[in-house]
Amino acid sequence: MLTTPLIAALAARGPVDVVTTPAGAPLLANHPAVRAVIVYDKRRADAGVGGLWRLARRLRAARYDAAYMAQGSLRSAALARFAGARAIVGFETSGGKWLYTRRVAYAKDRHHAERLLSLAEPAGSSGAGTSPLRNLGIAVQPRLYPGEAERTAVDALLRDVPRDGAPYVALAPGSIWGTKRWPHYAALAKRLAPLFRVIVVGGPDDAALAAEIASAAGAERIVDATGKLTLLASAHLLARCAALVTNDSAPQHLASAVGTPTLTIFGPTVPAFGFGPLALRHRTEGLEGLPCRPCDAHGPHECPLGHWRCMRGLDVAHIEDAVHALLHS
């Protein structure tokens, strides 16, 4: 998702094909800046050196002028080399940097979408300060383009929801990183339910969290969307919501890509890492003043100190006030 500003910038120069995983490919459906999506199934159909070489030969036939390494692994760099790309551009911090023809500074003070966008900057740019591409008016917000299939799926999900005029507010309580999960979503949903229809978004593994929220807030006010939609359909669902409350996880980027106002709750991580929300209307909340925060680049599964104060200490009333402030901003 955060690569889409880079894709849009490159598409202004010529056709762009994107090599991505089977999981990432559906997100780029309908994207006007993408000529073709090329699936690299490195764990199954394209596994091993043989799979890498077969895909490289396919790419070599297209005679690409350049490869931009949004994913910086040595494997990705080798694929670009074997594919015969004339220029290979990536970050100077990447594992595959030795195979690049041009290395770009990894600016820690930028959002990651803007860092990725900097790969398209002219040679000689420092990578520091304000992006020249932003000065030219190129947006750093990600963009996704749900289509008719996604609209139909969301219509089906919401078909039986009473239409009483209450706006939808989405909650995304899950994360693959345990300490990133704010533990008070059920209590927040109970406070919001009298005014809103609360939609719980996430994957199949988040169904238990959705059930906990429905039990606390009343099942008649909750729409459980966990595991029921594709990522692109989830983006369309978020586009229909007045706001999203989320952990530092993928739903905030889906919301940014469709313009949904977003409140992101940060615990072991902080927005300064470069992965906060990019919706035009957004807020971030975290417990300030803890000497142990941030503690990890991703967020460990368990608190290293055992107290998990960065999340437990974030008061429900405070987050509720932040939601209302976001909605009225």
C-alpha cells in the first residue's frame, strides 16, 4: 500500500509493472498507474533458485529500463539483476544494496511512503529534508481502487444492518504483534455504540476480538467483518465509515488509501518510525513519558518488562474523546 505513491510517480514517466507476492497482488487491482501485476510466489510455484530464474527470464523479455526496489532483500535484488534491468535503484541500507546501480539514502525522519517515493527522485538528491517530488505536488498518500466486486461484497455484508441513520465507525483491534493490541476496544465500543454502528474489521484470527466487542457493546450495534472480506473490499468498507480506530497495523494504511479519518493507537512503537496514518484527517495517541517507550521496531509479542503500561495505561475515556475530536476536526 505504501508503495502506491512511488508507483504513481513512476507511471508519469512510462508504463509500470509491479512484481509482488500473491497476498499483495489483489490490492493493486484496478490501479490506474499499474500496467501489469506480476505475481512472484516464492514459497510455492516460484520457490527456490529455479523459480527465481524462471521469473527472471520472463522479466528479461520485457527489457525493463529500471527496477525500483521497494522491497530491499537480496533475493529481490538478484531477481532485478537476472532480469537485466539497466538501472536498479534501492536504499543504501537494504540487504541487496551491492547489486544496485544507484543507492538512495534511507531518511529515518520521513514517513515510509515518502521514503519509498524518494526512490523516484532525480539522481543526486540527498534524501534529506523535503522531497522534491512533494514540491512538485506529487501526493504521498497511498491510493487503492476498489471495484465492482468489492462494492458488491460490502453491500452484501451490510444488507441486513438496520438503516437508522447512525454513521459507521470501524474498529481494528488486531495485530500480529501482541503488544500492539490496545486491550480496551470492547469498552470503547460500548461507549460508542449508542451513537454509531460499530464495524469490527480484521482477519479471521480477529474473530474472537470481534465476539468480545459484540458481547460488551450489544450484538445488535456491531457488524463483524473479520475474515469476511478481501483487503481491497475492506478498504471499500472503510471508505463508507466516518472514522477508523486502529492499532499500529495494516488497517490504518487501508484507511489512508481511501481517505477515511483515522485514529491510530501507538504503544511499543511510535509514529516517528514512519508508519503512521496518512489520511488527511488523522490523529495518533500514545502514552507519553514512559522511559521504556518505544521498545521495539515492530512491537514484541510480550512486554519485555512485564507491565505493558504503554497500552494498558491508555484510558478509554481519553480515546473516546479523541474519536469525537477527530470526527469534528
